[in-house]
Amino acid sequence: MPSAIDLPWLATGVVDVRAEILALQPDQPKLGETLQRIATNRLKPSEAVLFAKRLRHLRLDDANFAPLSPISMAILANSTFDLVIDELPAAAARHGVAAALSAAPFDQVMQSALDPSSEVNRAGVDVVLLAVDHRWFRLDNGLAAEPNKRLTEAVDQMTTVVNALRSHGGHTVIMQTVPVPPLPLFGSFDARVAGSQRALIQKLNTAIVAIAEETASVVADIAALAAQVGADQWFDPVSWNLYKLPCSPTCNALYADFIARLLSSVRGRTRKCLVLDLDNTLWGGVVGDDGIDALKLGQGSGEGEAFLAVQRMALSLKERGIILAVASKNNDEVARGPFRNHPDMLLHESDIAVFQANWLDKPSNLEAIAKQLNIGIDSLVFLDDNPAERAQVRAALPSVAVPELPGDAAWYPWYLANAGYFEAISFSQEDRLRAESYAANAKRAEVSTKARDLGDYLASLRIELQFAPFDAIGRPRISQLINKSNQFNLTTRRYTDADVLNREQDPDAITLQVRLSDRFGDFGMIGVIVGMLSNDAAGRTLTIDTWLMSCRVLGRRVEEAMLGELVRLARQADVRRIVGVYIPTEKNHMVSEHYTKLGFALTEKQDDGTCWFCLEVGDYHYPSLPHKVSYLGEAPIAALIE
């Protein structure tokens, strides 16, 4: 029986890990991809330590870790967290992030948070992890005489730290839920005794989630992780008494991987698409050889029910917005047969956004799937029972997540779920609609082939736009877009949830969130603008700090409508000119002429390619566009037209 402690979804024995780590050089091509490929192996503790040391040296040599996303994190802990920190750089690289880590002194949580001159607050890190347990909250195993007072004190303690960190550094805070030690006083009755340790910790964990909602923080559900591996496995009294370790050393790699998934999600690197093999992955048997009737699938046999569970897992992921695709070495018509004709299939053709069944190699098909969906290859997770196919994909496409799988398909859902590829720190209506949105794109493409011209095509779509400033409801999706968007992103600046909240509340900021729907479906939020107001001798200026859009809506003249709304807001704020900035990256060349096309004049170009543009607000005239526009509590489209 597998244990999450062992990270069994990672490959082992594929490469000489130690030799590969030692061979890493700051100027080597595709360094980031190599780091990620190494990290997708199941590393020994000594190999993880070596990886962390080598990464620090490479950082000192100004190495380029692209496509890994950089992130800095400080850890405040009431325990000796060093062994977990040793595992974190490799775990982060595995999930697409290059993590720079620091830690406050042992058990200096409150002091480091409250002191504005502390190393944590001065460092300006992106994320702070509050790695505290029941001991820090003084929730010992005795029976609390005043349980409500004890709980209030614990909640106030956490709230004080979070608010201090946010006020001093604006960090995104990751708060951990608190595992319950396996030391019952009453047995099963503990949960019903208000002053018991179990009852107090359970109520505290509910409060921690509420604090996270109020402060735009992130929750690491360590209580659930400890429950999964077992409290007796998680808690090690010997290690605590001798070294003050937060958990049993056997759990360090899993603990680090759990935190790394959240860092990946903070940076918008969560996977978007599950690509499925067919034979012996979605059903038992080979459909081309055995025929549909002989496939093992359905109720009545353990093997058939195991493959039903795989399909049920895939459908559950689709319901939360994960795109499903197929990559199978098969004849297309034969591969589609079970979807169309097997009575026990839970998945249908309509659930699959892209269906690649041919005799090409799997890496080529995965690249084709990413291209057709217009997503990065690093957005894919590939599920395949064949170890040779898995190894080929890992070698050719190291940014694709490929979990190891056991011989028994009954464990496939467990391996996929526990690998953490689809870790989320928010969930919005846009996320829920994502899978349907990609399917609807195929219908839009069909309409475009029949339209006479672009205007005819856009009119036929019956596009509706909704504009609104940043708000609490849209905040998770706004943060998600800011951290995920790379191609249609003029500056590629990254904002945490806390940063978005600060912009939302800043009187000198003009913010805009844009939603789009058409006759085929609802895209949800597809665009974000952040502009900062300033004054000088020439008058008031609005500088566009962030302008990004989802690439799914390109070619619909949405950027023109967004500029029109921005100009309207600028005029309300007595702005005389709007300044736009383009900062080139490896991925955003497509928007290099964005401002020029919108009528801005180029005013400055720096040696690194950064360009500054200017638009005189008084000279702007709103164009005729085929969109229907609405506002949250504001005027209709006519208000835009001068």
C-alpha cells in the first residue's frame, strides 16, 4: 500500500541525480528546465540538500532560471524548520518555481512580525510562511478552565501576526492549520468537551480559515496532511524533545512538497489540463485488439470499477475547470468507439476538449494539444499506464507533469490527486467554466470560417463586456490572471492577493476588471488594468502599471473597448494624459505594438527594449465597436461615446 510520505508519484532511479546536480552551470542552456527535470525525481534527503546548496550558488552567479517563476519566502516557525527548508528548493522547482528562502530565528514569530526592522519585514519577500503548531498557541493537552478565553487568545495571536506582516511588508501570508496530537483525554468524547485540546484546535482551524478570507491570505491545510499520513506518523515526541522538529523527519519531503504546491499556485503555475491515455488507463484492455465488448470497464468486477474511478476522477476535475484531453496511439475512429458505444463509459466525447488519437509519439501529441488549446506545455499533466511512454515524455518535455503509476489502476486516482498538480488557492466561477470555454472555442472557430469578414464574425458572436473596478468577489481571479498571464501582459508584474487588495483600496489607483461572454458561453474575467495617478507641472497623469488579457479572447477588439473605459475613468479623474509601459520578456513579444495600435505615441525606448508611450486624453475618440457593454452600478455604453 503506498504512503504519501514516500512521494510515490515521483520517478526513481532514472538519472544519476547527484552527478547532474554537481554538473549544473549558471550559463548552461535551459538551466531552469534541467532543474525541474532533476527535481521531478524522488530525491534522497542528501540529494535535496545538495540541490538547495547548488541553487544558492547559481543564484549568486545571476543564473537565469526561466521558465521557473522566481519567488522569495521567509519562514516564521516555533520549531527547528531547517530540515524542511532543505527539501523546499527541489520541491518548488518540481512545481515550476525557483524559491529563495530565509528563516527567522527559532521561535521568534511574534517578535519578527511586530518589529518593522526585523529581517523578514526588511527583506521585502513575496511570501511569509507561518509554520506554527499547537505549542505556539499554548493549546496543551490539559483541560482548559476557560475554553472561550483560551480560543480567543489563540485567534488574537494569529490575527496580530498576520496583520503586522501585512502592514509592514505587504507580504502574502501562508497560515497553517494546526494538526491535532494523538493524545486524547476522554477518547471519542474529546470532541464534545469544550476545553479539550481536540475541540479547541478544531475551532481554531475554523478561525484560521476565516482570518485568511479577511486578510487575503493563503491556508496550508497541514492538519489535513497530518491526518492523511496519520497523527502517530506525523508527531514524533523524540524529535521534538531533542531537536524541536515540527514533525517526524520522515515527513519532511512531503511537508516541503505540500508548501511548494502553494508557492506554485501563488505564482499562477497550477496546471490547467489533464491529458489521458486510453488503453489500460481509462479502461482495461486494448480497444484495437480486444474490441469494445471485451474491455474491462463497469460495475461487477474490481478491475472494471477501478477504471470507472479513474474516469470519475477526471470528471470531477473537469467540474472544477480542469481541461480534459486525450493522447493515444490508436486509430482515431477506433479510439472514439468506447466513448460513443460502451454503455459504462462515464466520460463522453463532449468532455474532451482535444482528442489526439494517431500513431505519432506522445511528446508530439502533447505539444499539439497545448498548441490547439493555446496554453503552455507546462500546463499539462499526462496520465499514462505505460512506463516507457512516461519516461519518453519526461525526457522530451520536462515541464509536463507525469506521475508514476502502480500496476493496479485502483490507485491511479490516489496518485493523481496526491501529487498536487492542480493545487488551488482560490476557486472562481471562471475556473468552473474553463473547460466548457475551451470546448466553445471550437464552435467559435467554426463560425469564423463562415463569416464574410472580421466585422461580420464579431457581430455574429454577440459579444457582451462588463466593466467594474477591483472588488472582493473578483479579487481571487484578478490575482490569478496577474500571476498566470505571460503573453498578453505589457509589464508582467506579479501581484499577490494582498497586493491586489492594496491596489483596490488605494485612492491613487484606477483599477479595472473585464468580463466577457458571447452566444456560445461565458469566458468570465478576461482582462485587468491597474493605473496609478500622479501630478506634475503639466497636469494629472495616469500611468498604466498593469494591462493584461486572456489570450482566449484575442481578435475580438476587446483591448479597444478596455482603452475606451480607461479613458472614461481618466476623464472623471481629471487626467490629461495616459502613459503606457511595455517591458519585453521572452513570452510577451505579441504585445510589443499594443500601445501603438491603440493610438499612443512612442516617447522613450531604453536599451533593454522597455518602451514608454503617451496618449493625450483630450485627443481620444471612442471607436465604433460591435460589443454590448454593461457596468456594475454605472451608465450604459452611451456614456463612453463623446
